Amino acid sequence: MTMQRIAGVAALLALCAGTVVAGPLKLKPADPQPEGVSAGLAVEYAFPEDVKSLRDAYISLGVGGKAGEPLVDFNYLSSDTAPFALTSGQETKVAARVKGYLRFDAPGIYTLETFSNDGLELTIGGSEVAKVDEKRGCDPIGTVEVSVPDAGWYELEALYWQRKGGSCLIMEWAEEGGELKTVPAAAFGHN
């Protein structure tokens, strides 16, 4: 029995050590680097009868997605005067696929934080940096550290859904040791 406990503790320590060693997510720069990039992010919308999951959003976009007005950035919070989900022109039951690039001006370690209401799956430079698939308020998803090997553009793709009662999609970043701040509009682009 004692040997089993020791083996169990050793396995747990090995698992924890593996987690610690993993470190920041390694992002891959867009290859080739895009030229003639327009400001903002391309977005495609669908307006299903109901949307409760990333799967629902994916299916509705596959059946009837239509290009929307590009997003200026990732800093959208609905209000009484601006009630729509992103640039959709609709307050509720919105599915969106966002594509473009995020530009890092210097290599290094960055911390990213994303807020969403409701679901979001976000990849940057080939790594998933945020995922939540539930109805929720405009809450943080959780910080993640990323390793940026080179200055330049990194592919960004997001699948987003909003069901009822308010919407948000916000991204913050900080260079290593810095404070989180909203990612500026100039850092986003699309073809």
C-alpha cells in the first residue's frame, strides 16, 4: 500500500512539473507575412433562431454566413446607446466568424486577456488563447502567456456567439512585466 501511495505522489509531481515546464504558448508568425493589410478584422455573421454553443455558431455560419462591416478592433461592449453585438446591427442571437491578423511590434513574452459575452474560441498564431462555450456576462476568460518569436503579423481567427442580454468582445495585452491594457486598433489588420 505504501509503495502505491509513493507511486501516486510521484506521478502527481511529474504531472505538475510537466505543467510548469510547458511555459508560454508559442505563436507562429504568418508565413508569408501579409502585404497590403487593411485596418481592422474581417467578420462574417449569421443570425440563427437560437444559438447556445460554438457548435450552433459554426453550423449557422456554414449554412448562411454573410460578410459584415469589419471590426475596428477587439474592444466591443454593448450599451444603451450602442446595443448591437459587434458590427452586426443586431442585439441578440448573433454568430460571428472573425479573421485577420494581430501585429506584435517586438518579440518577447506577452500576457493576453480576453473578455466575452457569450461564447468565444480564439486562436492567434496557430495557438488557442481563449475558449469559453456558455452563456455569461462580460467576464474575463483567463490570462494566457504567449511567446512571440518575431515582430510582425500573426493570424487571428475567432468564432463568437451572443445569445441574449448584452454583448462584449474585448482583448487586452501586456508585454512581460507590464500592465494589461486594451489592444490598440492599429494592431489589427485583414486582407
